[in-house]
Amino acid sequence: MRSCGIPFTEVVRQSSDVRVNLVDRVLRYEITETFVNRGSRVGEADFMFPLPKGAAFQDLKLSINGELVSGGDDERRSCATDL
């Protein structure tokens, strides 16, 4: 993971899970990735997920130590714009 200009922390991907559903000729992917911070301080990183042309981004959820952290509409709009 890129360290965003701060000293590198030991954040590593522990697992990935991809589920695909086909409904009314539309594929919907649900992707779950788990990261572990093996370092001694808080880690920070950019999560980049490329989308093919014509694809749509619907939702992003973040869970930290089992607690769901969600952004407001501004953060979601910004994220969709960045994609």
C-alpha cells in the first residue's frame, strides 16, 4: 500500500472475497477485502479500485475493529467523482 506521504506502516491485505450476482442482465459485484495493521501506529492508505468504462459505483463501507465507519454524502460524492 502507498503510504500517502507519511512513514510506511505495516498494513497488509489479509484476505479478499468476491461475490457476483446476475439480476435482470445486470452483474452486481460485492467485494470484501480485509487489511491488518501489523505496525505500532495508525496506518493510512489510499484504496484505489479501477472500474471499466460504463461501470457504476454504488457504495463503500469501512469497518474498523468491527465498528462500521461511514462517510456522509459529501465523502461518497467525492469518492464517486474520484473514481
